[in-house]
Amino acid sequence: MSNIRIKELASAKAELGKFDEFEFVADVPDVEASMKISGKQLRESITPSDHTHPIRDVQGLQDELDKKLNKSGGAISGDFAVLGNTRLRNPMIEEFLEVPEFRYNRIETVVGDKWCAAGAGIIEAVNIDDCTLSIKLESGEISSLRANDLCKGIFYNIAVNNHTEETIDSDDCFGHITHAGFTTVYFKIVECLNTNNYGEWRYELREGFPYHPQTAMNIVAYGNTTDTSRQTSRYETRTYQRFLVGMNDWDIKTENIAAQFGDLSNLLAHGLDMKGYSAYLKNIYLQGFISDLLGDSWFDSQSGNMQLYNRSTGCGISFKNGVLRLGRIDPSKPNEGTDLESLLEDLQEARDTLQKINSDEYVSPVEKTYLKERLSDIHSEYSHLLDQATEYILKQGARAVGDGVRIATGVQRRVVLSDEKWTAYVSAYLLAVATLEKYNVYAFDSSTIDLCLSIFWWAKFRENKGGIKLHTLFDVKTSIPVLVVVTDAKSHDVNGLDFITYEAGSFYVVDKGYIDFGRLHDIHQNGSFFVTRAKYNIKFKRMYSRQVDKTTGVLCDQIGKLVTPKSLKLYPDKIRRIKYYDAELDREFVFITNNMELDAKDIAMLYKNRWHVELFFKWIKQQLF
């Protein structure tokens, strides 16, 4: 660079910015020994090194620091760097720390909540006497707080003179979050005292929360009572992240939770029974494909195709390429299953057939008249039979069948059976009085029908044997099956209960192989009644017993509940347990039912009539073979 002669400091002021480019020459008598050095080299050589000294060795420094900084019982101790780095052990800063750059470890640790909201800030000063505060702002900065903001912040208990706070963290899911050792402060911004930068405000405390905001407290405005644009916010804790909308009040209500990610168990407080880590979303806008883990149920939003499949039953519903299928579907064979349009065509064909049957084309008017008259005769014969049974029982009082005793009109007699029709009369009478005239009674059971595997190849049962299972709901009153479902022979009997549409007020009689307390509770919740035999290992806790007349064969009539946790969870309501002695078979039976009104002996007679469905199976197998 050009030579610059500096005569005085004032003349060099304008050139000092180029100090590193200066070249300095030290002249000596011998030119050969002259030394040249640049400004940069000179700066590096004369810049003092870091000098670290214990504070106690710096005369007078410890006393001065204690006077200025020891306001809360703390003190600066350790080493003090005169130039360069300063190292302090456990510094306590009363107000603010301002630095051009703040460096920290790569792993960020947060204890507490993190908020993203319309308003936030750091309190610079508070006057609790007139409830005013000011926000710390840089030059030219404008505060993000506005009137009617709902604000909260936390500060350590001692600073707010709070000695009653809990010592553990808590979260009630309604926005009341506490942290051990800290006090949560709630207040509302009510009046702006400086409209230039919105940095000064008057506030009012939330009712029931007496603690005031504090200097240096971080605050967040997570809602606003009037401004809808300021009623959205987001916060996250250690276990979940939540998005809020419509926050115009202090408490977080169900309608304020737009979404939540992470642990959803706390949503139970809002009536949402969710467990584990997942996502709760009010609205889902999908452009693509969604599926369960097994691929059984899925939805394609672009094509509109969908499938719902129950792997345990093999049934489901699918809509693919404009074709709706239902019933038994195979996820691996999307083009198989019952086509709804074909099913509707079949139903229409059946309807047309029924209309033809009702017309004179298939059944002549003479035949119709005969059938109507015959039906009337059947009703008359049935009523006459009941009248005869009633009269016969009232006259005889009691009849003995084998070693058993029949009771009527409160009188017990033992006589020899002289009328072969007596048993039929008694059964018909008990069934008619106890059930048929008041209730519909259905017996449900299943039976396996063996088939030749070489012919019925689709009905594979065992290695060298074919078969199907016939699930039948039998109307005891009319002796007509009202529901027949054919499944593969491997299907468990109890699965047949899923095919029934239960009638409120009707009785469903099944054997003990159908005891599944979850399914029995479905019958109970539908307003229907079940009667079945109890398994020997059922755990039952008696709550109270009803009086019984043991001469009728009823040994006990108890009301109680199931005991084992699994059974009680599936059937939490009361259940009735009846123990009955059958004199004809000289055998005791234990029945369970959800009907609390019918006489105990009638319950026993209901179960006895379950045999009608067995007779139906016997008949149908005779017809098949």
C-alpha cells in the first residue's frame, strides 16, 4: 500500500480502519538490519492473552461484587477472567441477561410446557397494588398482547409467597397444569396503557387464583374472550401435543380440542375413551390410501374403492369398481362375494314369486278358502286342548309321573298315572300358561350334517369327510324354524348367535354350549331374555335368595353377579340362578337367566321345551337320508 506518514494521532484517525494493512519499518543505522512488520502481525503480537485469576486474589473485587449482586443470599465465586473468557460457578442473575449469541448443548431439555399462541412475552415490571404490568421490549418492538387475552405463566413458589402448592406435577386435561415447586398464575389483560407499543397493561386475576404475575415471568396468551382470531393455540407436554380452537374461556372443553397427538388417555376426562399413544382428530381430509395393519380393511380416496372385513367371521363389505359386495368375501379375491345388485334381483324374483303364489294362478280361491278354514280349525283345536288341560288339572289337583309329584291348587297328592295323555296335557298347559300366551319362545341350536366329500368338495370338514353345520332358531309356539343359517362344519356353535336379530320381550333358550357372557349380555341389553343351563365351573356370588316351595322341584332361586373379572366385565348386570330337581329323570339341573319375573318352575319348563329343536334336527336328517 502507499506510504502514509503519521505525524500525530488526529491525522491518523481516518486511516485506522486499515490498520492490519499497515507496514511498520524499524530503522537502524545498518540498513541491512532494518525490520519490517505488518499491522496484522503487530496486533497479534501485542494483543494480551487471557489471564484467569481467582476472584479472591483480585484486591477489593469480592467485596464490591457481594454488595451489588448478593441480593438473594447468593454470591459470585470461582475464577474471574480479566480478559477473554469469564468462568462463573452457579451464577444467579436478578433480571435480564443480554448477549449477542447464546450457546448451549446440542441436546435441548425442557421441563414444563411449550406453547405457540397469538400472544406471549416476558414481564419487565409488575405493580400488584394497581394490577399493572409492562412487557420487556427491544427498541422499536411491539408487544403481541391485546385486550381480553387470557394469559398464564409459572414462577417458583417462594417468589410469589406460595407455600401450599402441590409437590408433584399434575394435569387435569382441562388446562389446569401444575409443576412441582412452581405456581401457575392466571390473569386477563383488560386495558392497554400504552397504545404505541402495547407494552403496558392493566390486568385482573382469574377468580379463585390469587397469585399475581411476577417480574421476569414468561407468559402466554392462549385465548381471548372476544377476538376469535386470537382463540387458537398449540401446546405440548412430555407426553402429548394438543391443538386448541375457540378458546374464549379459561377451561379447555371437548369442543376446544381440534387435535391431539401422543398419549390420549387423559381424554377420558372429556368422555372420550381412548387409550395409548395415537392421534385424536376432529376432521380428516385424505388424499390417498388408508389401511389397517393386516390390509383387511382399507379405503382409497382417489378411486373411491373400500373394504371392511372381519377376519374372525369371514364376512365383510366391499365396494370396488362400482360393484358393491357383502357377506362372505375374500380379501385376496376382490371379485368374489355377494353382488348387491344380483342379490336385489334375486329378492325381486322372490317377491314376484310370492305375488304369484298369492294370486289365483298358483292357488285357487277354493284352496285358499280351505286353508283359511283349516287354520281356524287348528286354532280352535289348540284352544280346546288348553281348556281340557286346565280343567283336568284343576279337578285332579296333582298327578304323579313315575316318582315325581305334580302340584296344583296348593294340594299335594300321589296317585298312579292312569291316563297316557296326562304328560302331554301337563307340558302343553305349563308351556301355554307360562310362555306362549305372554311371550314368544325360541329354541336355538345347531347340528352337523355329514356330506360326501367327493361330491360336496366345497364342504370340507375333516381330512376324508365333508359336512355343514345347520344353525336353527326354532319357534316353539308354531313349531316352525324362523331362521336357518348354513355354515362350514368347523364353525363354533356359539358364533351362530351373531346371526340372530333379537326381539324385545322374547325368550331364547339355548344349551350350555352357547354360554358366552358377552353375547348373552347383548341379548339382555336388547330387552330379550335368555335361558340356559349353567356350566359347573361358573363362579357366582349370591346377593339374595327368593323363597321357594321345594315340593315343586325348585331347590333354590338366587339373584347375584358373576365373580371372575373377565366374566364380570362381559356381563356386569345381575343374573338369576335357579336349581331344579326333575323327578322324572331323578336329576338336578342349574339354570341361569336374565328374567327376574317369571316363576322359577316356569323357567325350568322353558328349558325343557328346548328339545323341540332337537326333534326338528332328527326329522330333517330323516328327510335328507
